[in-house]
Amino acid sequence: MKYVVCYSGGHYSAIVGIEAVRKYGKENVILLNHDLCSRSELADIKRFKKEVADYLGLEITYANMPDCENLDQFDVCMGLNAFKYGIQSSALCTHELKTKPFYEWLAKNFPADPPKVREDVVIMYGFEPAEKTRITRRVGIMAAKGYKTDYPLLWQDRTIHDTEEVGIKRPAAYEIFNHGNCIGYLKAGKQHWFTVYCLYPDVWEKANQAEEAIGYSAIFRTTPCGH
């Protein structure tokens, strides 16, 4: 049995990794990450990912988009001349940087034959108990693809709640934001983008360049460019 942790580099995904190893053994756990370029993912996120993996005695397994070390989320969107696939769809950059490589990795390493669900692999997510709708949706999506899922933050027998309990400081990004996503997260709100404007002017400028190139504002949801 293999337990594939969707290891984003965020605090909750690290907790999932720790809980999975403690319950199932490190030999049965895979920390699956999508490495991002340094303009999108802060160095302290990369530090955090490595420290948690080292604590667990595991190597990080990567499922990366081609040329991920050079292309940020704005490059991806400008290359495809869009921020989203459709009005209600998820951010295109998320699909290209993470979702697509994730499904390709699964198909290569644990191919499924839906509607039959594989019994020898579980995909583990760091969703919170309050995210019931998100969890229900993910259960359905992955079951339709032939995979079981689990959500250790919902477990009753939790053994850890903060990585500081094992001496690992969570990423510095949490001192500013409430998440460990990209700097310039396209699905974020105005507060996130005001912080980017103040603290990361190079990212703000790249976002403006992308909006000009595409002809649509993904930041403030107006069109044409409304920055």
C-alpha cells in the first residue's frame, strides 16, 4: 500500500506527511511535490519542504512542469494567452504547474482503470475540516479517475498540529499571508495583491505585464485591464 501525500510546501501538507509516516511507515509514503521557480516560490518554502522531508527521512518526489525552474505563473499564462480555461474554471497556471504534472505522474506510476478504484494507493490531502465542500468534490473527482483519497486533518487520532512541535519553523510566508501559495497567487483577493504591491514590486510588475499581454485583469476581475 502506498500513500501519496500532495506535498505542496504549505504547513498543512507537511502535517499530512508527518501523520502519514507515523501511521503507515516512511517506506510506504511518497511526498509528491511540484517544484516552482524562485520568483513564485520563496526560498523559505523550499527550506521548509526540505527540513520536513529530512525529518521524515524521505526524499521529495517531484512531478514538475517542463522548464519549471525558469517559468513562473505569469509566463505560463502569457504563453497560453489566458488566465483561465473558462469563466468559472480554475486558474490555468495551477493546471499547468501542478494539476497536469500530477495526473501525468499518477498515470505513469499508478495507472488506474476507472470506474474501478485502485486498492493499493491512497492520495492524501491537507484539507481542513471546515472545507467540507472541497473535500466532497475532491473525493468525487479522484474516485472517477480510479483513486481513493484521505484527509489526515480530519483524523480523530491526530498526533501533531504544528511543525514547531518537532522543531521545524513554518515558512516565513505565514507571517504575512495565511497560505503558502505562490507570491502573486492568481486566485487571491485584493488584500494579497496589495501586499504583493508593497513587498514584491517585481512580482506586481510582472502581473501587470501579463494583464497587458493577455488583455484581461485576473487580479481585480475586471476587463479590459483594470489595474
